[in-house]
Amino acid sequence: MKLHDLVEAIMDSVTEAQQRVERQNISNLLQYFDHDPERNSFSPKSVELVIPQHATDDQGEVIMDEQGAQTEENRVQVPLIALLQLNPIKIRDMAIKFDVGLGEVETLKSAAGSGVEHKLASMMAQDPCRKVMNTDLGGRAGFGLSRKGRNAEVTITFESGELPEGYLKVNSHLMKLF
């Protein structure tokens, strides 16, 4: 395996992991909305809360009786999403340790032609060849000789991300409705 292929594969894996985390965050958010396929829209799931409040007269004064201030029930539809604290997560960092045998260095010549890379190399008076290092993930060949086999230590650290601005705006709008 070429070293650059190994590094590219690791980078692609980290990118895929972050995309999966993002999809999970969206999935978690969508559970608080009902989907209307006919209108292709979402509306917030809500619960009705009964909130006691002081009864007032036409002038806004609290109505009193012999037990004190009169109360009345105020029924409010509250979106479920406004009642919870979302904690989206994201990958903060990732560390990978593994044994790799470093093999031969190959010189790969670019195919002659009119490709952009070839033209750029010619313009810069560079040889359009590149050097590539071979690796042995089993650690059985070359420099860095090891007999441990394909052992790797992977550490991924997640952290709580900030709420997206769009969520904050939707939540602020919903809070104003009740």
C-alpha cells in the first residue's frame, strides 16, 4: 500500500465519521417535528400545557375574592423542541497510532500528454515525476521492522457542539408564540 493512499484512507474515514455524526444530529432534531408529505413541510410536535394565571378584569387588575387572587387556566401549545436542551456533538480530534513498515521509494512518471499537471510541471521546469513510498501495514518488511502485525490504536474525542443559528432562530420564533 502506498503511504499517501493510507493517509487518504484515514482522512476519508474521519470525514465519513463526521458526516455520520451530523446525520445523527439531524435525525435527533427531526424527531421533534411531524412531516407532511403532501406539502413537503415539517411542523413542530407540541404538547398542551395548562398554566395557572391570575384572573384579571377589563382594566388588567387582578380579581380578588375571599380566598385571595382568583386564578384561571391558560392553555398553551408548546413545541417539544422548546422544552429541551439539544446537545449536538462533533468530532474534536482523532489520533491514530499503528506500526507500519516503510518500504521502497518508487519514482512514478506521469503519462506524457497534455494534462494540466504535466503542463504545469513543464512551465515550472520540474520533472513531472513523483516519488511514492510503499508501506507494509503488517510491519514485516523494510525500515521500521516490527512483528506486531496489524495493530492500531485509535482515539476519537467528541465534544458538544454549538447549536446551529437556524435552530436558535426557529426556537426563538416558537418561544414568541406562547
